[in-house]
Amino acid sequence: MLYGEVLDRFIHESGLSRAEVARRVGIGRSQITDLINGRTGEPSISKAKAIADALGVSVQSFIDAMEEESQEK
């Protein structure tokens, strides 16, 4: 669920709601929630890029944060 934890943190840091991120990506809010809660696998590269763009961060930021999270556990 590492991606979901990072996604949730980035959403909070952005000040956007899950619904707004979903709208910007063109997916349902439930899909964002499913990603956060680990009910689905990690997103495709194109969807990960769209999510990062919606949050105003790079895909590399997600990768770096995931690596940091995995080292802390």
C-alpha cells in the first residue's frame, strides 16, 4: 500500500480534495480512494503521470517518497 500512503500524503499537502484530484485526472473519486486504501494495484504509468500532474508534482517525487517510506518501515 506504499503508493496509496504517498498519494494520500501528497493529496493532503496539495490542499485539494480527493474529488478534485479525481476530476482533474478524469477518473472517479472512488478510484482515488481505492488507490489510497490499496484495493487496487499501483496505477499505470500514464495514470500515475496524470495524478502527479493533477497534484503539481513529478512522478519522480512519488518514486522518491515511496523509496523513503520503504526505508522507514
